[in-house]
Amino acid sequence: MDDKPGQTHFGYRSVDASEKASLVRGVFDSVANRYDLMNDLMSFGVHRLWKRLAIELAGIRPGQRVLDLASGTGDLADRFADLVGPEGYVVMSDINAAMLGVGRDRMIDRGHAGNIGYAQINAESLPVEDDTFDLVTIAFGLRNVTDKQKALEAMYRALKPGGRALVLEFSKPTNRPLERLYDVYSFHVLPRMGDLVANDAESYRYLAESIRMHPDQDTLKGMIEQAGFERCDVRNLTGGIVAIHRGFKF
Amino acid sequence: MTIRDLALEGIEQSINGLLALDPVALQRLARLHGRCVGLQLDGIGLTLYFVPGHDGRLQLLGSIEGEPDCTLSGSPLDLVRAGDEDHGHAQLFAGNVRIDGDTALAQRFSEALAGLDIDWEEQLSRLTGDIAAHEIGRGVRAAARQGERMRDVTAANLSEYLTEEARLLPHPFEVDQFLTDVDTLRDDVARLEARIALLEKAGPGDPQ
Ligand SMILES: C[S@@+](CC[C@H](N)C(=O)[O-])C[C@H]1O[C@@H](n2cnc3c(N)ncnc32)[C@H](O)[C@@H]1O
């Protein structure tokens, strides 16, 4: 996408690249508490099914090390921690302290201990050693990241050879009627719902816009390959409203 | 894809709902944290993979990479029948069962689940097509849920059709399927809630 140098997107607005992270933080600060509820309402609960498939595509085995980026309230990290078993390890992470706080409390309430760690990190610059993880995931997070290519490269670096990355993200509907329906939904229904439930129409308008500005299936696949990944594939879910991209490091 | 995942989600939630009422079973399963148990149903070509979590709640996967730690195989009918009998002898299958892999694990898993009153017929009918559902249902609790099953079957067939022909199909079908999925999910949740409410009333446990 054609930004001026030093500029990037915040939804449909063009903003200073240095500003985006704090704008995104504002959005998630304001939705952190109602986040789970909104997720269910927004997607009619279908996000659970998208995540289920992502978990199967992760192919986790006991004892593995997993890094989940932009974990939010930790839907994926929760399941990963159960799948890697007591010998494995999961790092749940987010750039946003409020989100990570809500997520961590939730994990502790659920009794997770011993095989899980928490880290406040930016997906763009991972403070981890090379070749550390068997799996790195980012679910509904990449579109919020300022420099996506940089994040993909960081994910690649953090993976062990043989490891894989999964990107679960909103994408481009593969057919017109669905696309139109989806537009109406996201620009008219969603912000109103956000207003009612989370008292925050703006954040959900940002959500809809950021989804439209996110690279489509092919573009993102190209970026993933560019970052060094091999055997990359894409699965469209719910008619392309969401896609799972996967790439391996050999 | 979505219908299958919906079915898996439904089965997983139902079983975990029952487990929540049975702290002993949960405790037993928690000791198996991270182990993968395959449940293979002869004749219908279906294997479900269960992985107990740190707290004993199960995750259900429709596919895994590599081999599970153990596999229990038997006929669907034996699975359904086991639930109809007294819980005294406590095995997952009423009749013959084959075990591959870690036998002790299979045994422990089977015993932990056998005490639960899982309605396997209903659970499996979420997943299988008409023939299989008919096969499973025969002579067990035939008529009662016919209406409901018909609906599931239609959904399953439609989804198969859509997946297989997706690229050839005109667009409205996909929109349609999305809406159907949404409806089904809503129904599913409602049914589940009703069920849990019922269990809460019936069970002596503390489901919180
Ligand atoms: C929509 S939530 C997704 C949460 C969770 N993964 C899920 O699927 O439900 C997006 C998350 O991305 C986080 N985020 C935004 N920019 C980030 C960045 N540069 N690095 C890491 N996380 C970021 C936000 O704080 C927010 O919690």
C-alpha cells in the first residue's frame, strides 16, 4: 500500500508511523474489559470455530515451545498450554499491558501454572533468541502492527528450523454478495454494537477500517514468503472473511 | 469445514459440561495433561482425538499430525450402548475394544470417561452423515430425536456439497451457509445451555 515515507494506516486515516502504536494501544485499552463478550457478539461466536481450525493447523505436540503474539485475552494461549502438556511451554504476549493483564488474570483463574509465561512485547521486535520456538502464532493481531513485514521477519527468526508460523487474520471475502453483506455489517452494525456493549463506537469503527486496509490473501502470502518462510499455504474461512496463513522455517 | 468444527465444538462443550459435574473424573484426566487419545469408530471411518488439559477438561481435535499416544477402537454401537448400562463396570465401550499404543493411558482415559453419562448417539450424530447416524441410532433410541437428526443431516449434506463444489458454485450459497452456520451455532448454544441447566438441577455436584 502506498504510504508516504514515515506514514502508515490507522484504519482509513494516514498517520505518522511513530504514532500508530499508541493509537492502537488506545483502542485496546478501551476495549480490554469487554473484549471477550464483544468477540462473541461480533462474530456470532464463529471466532471460536476459526480458532479451532487454527489450532489443528498448528499441529502442536507435547513438549513444544510456543510463542503467541498479540494474545489479547489468550484464547489460543489457553488451548496451547493444554496441548503442549506439562513439559512444554507457552509464552503469552501482547504489546498492551491492559490486555495482557486481563489475559493473565484469566489464565490464572483457569488454573494454568508452570508451563506458561507472560511477556509484554511488540511483535515487530521480539526480545527472544533465534531458533527458540516450534510455533509462533498471531491471531487477529497482525493488522494492528505498524510494520508487518518486520513482524513476519521477527517471527521467522524466533522459530527453530522445522517450526512454523500461523497468522489468523481478517481477510478479503472471496465473493461479491458476501462482501457487500459484510460491508454493511461492519460499517453499520458493528460500530453500533460496539457503542451499545463496550460504549465505544470509535474503536469498532477502527476495527472495520483496519480490516479493509489489511493486505489480502495473496499479498500477505507474498509477504510471508518474503520473510523467508517456505511451504506457505492459505485457508479461507467463512468465505474469506478470515484466512489462516501458514509458513514453515526449514 | 465449519459444520465439522461446529460439531467438534458442540461435542467438546457437552463433554466438558458433564465433566464439570464430576470432580473425580476431572482429577483423573488432569493427570493425563497433554497426552493424546484417539477414539476410532469402526465402520464410519471417524477418529476423534482427545487431549486432556491441566484441569482435566478435554480438547477435541478432528485431526492431528503424527500418531496419538494411544487409540481405542470399537464399534459406534458399543460406544452408545456402554452409556445405557450401569456405570459399575466402567469402560468406554460396551463390547470389544482394541487398544493401540500406550495401553495404560487408554485404560485410564476410558475409565475416567466411562462414569459420565455421555449421550454418544447424540454427539456422533452431530458429525456423521445419514447412513452412519442411522447405523448408530438403530435399535438404541430410535424415534425420539428423528426430527433433530434430520436437520443435522441436511446441514451436513449441504456443507459437503458446498465444500466439494465450492469453486463452481454461485455466490449466494456461501452467504447462505454463513447465515445457516450462525443460526446453527446459536441453536447449539441454546441447546447446550438448556442441557447444562438441567444437569445443574439434577446433579449433586458443584458445577459453579
Ligand atoms: C483483536 S486482539 C486479538 C487477541 C487474540 N489473539 C484473539 O485472537 O482473540 C489484537 C491484539 O493485538 C495487540 N497488538 C496490537 N499491536 C501489537 C503489536 N505491535 N505487537 C503485539 N501485539 C499488538 C493488541 O493489544 C490486542 O490485544
